[in-house]
Amino acid sequence: MMGARILIVEDEKNIADIIKFNLEKEGYQVKWVGDGDEAIQTALADPPDLIILDLMLPGSDGIEVCRQIRQHHQLPIIILSAKDSELDKVLGLEIGADDYVTKPFSNRELLARIKANLRRSQKNQSTKTEKENSPLVVGELSIDPNTFVVQKRNKTIDLTHREFELLLYLTKHVNQVLTREHLLQSVWGYDYFGDVRTVDVTIRRLREKIEDDPGAPKYIITRRGIGYTMRDPNS
């Protein structure tokens, strides 16, 4: 992970300078842009290993930046914003961000989240190049760990990087009841800084994409007061 390339998208130069200084001390290669349109051009022309993205930007805002990048790349995106309401966090995750850090923030916390997201991304790339896992089948779902493709009735389902990771983990543990805390630690890669509501938001998005009726799910079942379990409707 050392030497990883990180793009900071932040219009407040004093904040960007602090982040850049601390990341470069850790051995990262850091580039800073302060405009949303420039961020899109930079990320698409030369994709970094991770993006730290503010929401309030001149030009295209952070939401549009995230959407544009997600259409082409699955690299980790960490939103950094002064907006700290649950609605703002949910929106950030729903547009495809992998993490959400609120201002004011701890440099230690931000570094921990960067490392966790880079580790997860690196692990996925290793899995992808190994090409040794067969597709997993649950009901009408087919999940291919090699190509990161999910299909239902031979139709491809478009999932974000984190949605795929969560679905794959649940599928590997069919019929096991998994707590939110366990899923947060196993899929997101950290538990101390994480918020279990992140799991609920991602589960809800997954249901909207894989279930015929998200209000009456047949695959991802809620175990009230505990967590979730993946079920095979055909078994």
C-alpha cells in the first residue's frame, strides 16, 4: 500500500495541505485538485488508487464527481464532508462512495480508513488476477468472484464495488446469521471507526437490485436484533 497514489478533491486549500502533508509522511503519492470538473478529468485520464472527495466543490459537486467516476472505475472513494446528518451519509453511500468521513476529522481516523480501503481494493485485485474461484450460485443468482459479475436469469446486475463484496461474503456464508458488526469488520475491513448503519444502507441497496420484491426479500433476510442471513430460495 505504501506508494499508493491518492487524489485529494478539496476546494479548501488549507485542509488539502494538511491531508497532503500527513499522507506524504506515510509514503503515499498525493495529487490535489480543487475543482469538481478538473477532478473528473484527472481521475478518468489517470485513475489513482484512491480518492478523497469533498462534496461542496466549484464546478461539478462531489456527488456528480462520484457518479461520473463510478461509471468507469471501481477504485475506493472516501467522501470528506462537513455534512454530518444520517441522510447525507446515506446519500454518499448510495451514489457509490466506499466511506464517509465528517469534518472536523481526526488525521488518525482518516489514515485508518484510507489504509482499510486500500487493503480491501488490493485484496480484490489479487483475487481477480488469480482466476481460481468458480462462480457461486444461490437461487437464480450467479456471483463470479473472478469477473466481479452478478447475474440473475442471465441478466447482469450492476453493483458497486462494496455491494459486490457484501453480496459475495453473504453468499459464501449461506444460512449463517451474521451480525452487522461482523459484516462491517469482514467486508469493510475495520470496526472501530465504522458505523453499523453503513451495513443497513448497503443491504437495502442490494435488495433493490437482486430481489424481485425488496419489501419481501427472499435472498437477504433480516434477523431482527441480530443481523442478516443469506438464504437460497430454492432450498
